[in-house]
Amino acid sequence: MPDLIDLRSDTVTRPTPAMRRAMARAEVGDDVFGDDPTVIALQERAAELTGKPAALFVASGTMGNLVSHMAHVPRGGEIIVDAGAHLLQMEAGGYAVITGATARPIEGRPDGTMDPDEVRAAFRPDDPHQPQTALVTLENTNSPKLGRPIDTAYTASLAAVTHERGVPLHIDGARLFNAVVALGTTAEALVRPADSATFCLSKGLSCPVGSMVVGSEDFIVRAHRARKLVGGAMRQSGIVAAAGLVALQDGPEGMIERLAVDHDNARRLAEGLAEMDGIVDIDPATIITNYLVFGLRPRPGQDVLEARTAFMAETGSRGLAYIQYPGGRVRALTHYGIEAGDIEQALDITRASLTAAGLAAVAV
């Protein structure tokens, strides 16, 4: 087991041995000139898995969303999006600063979806005083709703709303393959109704860097130009693309099917936390993928933020890393490198830390 049980995020994964071998022997070219064979192979594999005509390798999920917005949205256009979405909360306002777009947030439902009727009502009228609705974005899995996966039927219903107005639907699929595994479906099925999508290689799929953008050939041409504009052109990037090819391959060295292990570990962690009197606001039944959030019960008169600070200082000193979450809560994500034994050790450390932090009594 690792010296640090790091549950802060599934971005802390390390490349697998198979990835390191592939990176060391990767055949490379100059991707700016379009002749890096490993990048080309990765883009072809991403297009194949998602059923889209073309794909583009980018440095990050934020870059993937940004170049997608730039490809879809004219300056002054507006994006309809979940109020808690990564686009609004965690991408440094790039949609406004670089794309020149506005955003119209809609409060998401508990299952991670937006009400299609509310989306329809959010479309702007043909009025020169108002921004033009240019894109609807859906996050799958939905991080603000505890990594909830969103099925094809809902996505198709949302796409019907956007397409009846001639507006594209984009899927921010940072953890798309967690949704694939949780729902027992395919990436092609989940993104079929959408006009474009992104998915991350460096979260649960364990690659050191990178995300993919997929869509029509014309869309990818525009996204490629946008990637250049924001400084995303890479040269011998086949070295890192090689890890993506390993992650997306079938068989025991591929990383997609093993995401089920992360989901199982997250549920076990949630079940163990729910058994502790000092841990509140967690229902194991809501844990579907690798994403969980829990709250702490402070002692009488203690501020919840103070309680969290004391608790996390104790877990950190014992070799367990959680991360802060809004509302005084704590977040944990399971991932490659975290095994069942680590989860049991994390629960032991959590029990001890609750006691040491002076929180409510813990069931032993």
C-alpha cells in the first residue's frame, strides 16, 4: 500500500507500467505538422470509441472544453449550462475571457440533469438586445451531484430540445468512462445524441496528461485552430499520447473496465463512513461512481469549518489525504493505485482522526 492514501482526486494517478513502457518506445513525429503517428492513432481510437468522425488530442479537459466552445460559439453568444458545472466553477472564466461568451446557468436536478423544459425556456428570443443562445453543455458524469452518470435517453431528450432550435449540444465528459462503466453501456451510446464531447485521459484512466475532443470533421478543424490560438500545439506529443492508447485499449492493460474497482472502493468507503457516529450527510446508496462527499458533525459550539480543519489535520498527519469541499464538507475520490486494503486503512485513520479532533463519539 502507498505511504500516502491520497483520495484528494482521481487526477493524482500515476501511469501504469504498461503506459511507461509504451511511452518509452513511442514512435513520434511533429504533431504541428500532423505527422506524429502515435497522436494520429490515439485520435483515431477516440473517434472509434465515441462513434464520432474525428478527434483531437489536447493538453487538458479545461482546454478541451475551451476549444469546443470556441469552435461552437460566436463572440457574444451564450452557453446554457448547469449552475454547478466545471465550466462555470473551475475553468477560470475562459468561456468569457477567451471565447467571449456569456453563460446562462440553470439549477441542476439531484440526478445531475437539467430540466429540458427549463432549458427550452432559457433560450433567448431573437432580440438584438440579448445574447444569442449558441450552445448547451451537459456534464457527464456530473461532479456537483456526486459523480452521477447520465444515460443516453436523457441526453437524447436534451439534444432534441437544442436541435429543434438549431443549437449544438456539447458533453463535458471529463469522467465519461466512469459513466460508461456505471451504466453498463458504451461511450458511443452516451455521446451519440451530442454534437461534440470531451473526455479526460488523466483522471481515472491514469495517463500523465491529456484529454480528447470528439465531433464532426468540420468541428474538429475549428477546434484544432482554436487549440493553436490558445497555445495548445504540441510537437513530439506521441510520447504522452502513447499512454492514452494503452488506457483506451481492450484487454487487461486497458483502463476502462477496471474503473469498476474504483466504484466498488468508493461504495465501501461510503458504507464505512456511514457507520461512524461522527460522520454525517452521507448516504451510501447515492454513491454510483468513484466520487463521494461527506459532512462532519461538530461538537456543540464548534464551527463546522473549524471541525473540518481539525479533522483534516489529523487525517493528514496519519497518511490520509482528503480535500475540502464547499459547505464545510469533505471530498474523496477513488482511483487507480487505491486498493481495497487502502480503503480499510482509510476508515481506520478516519475513526482515529475523529476522536483526536474531538468530534462526536465514533462507533467502533
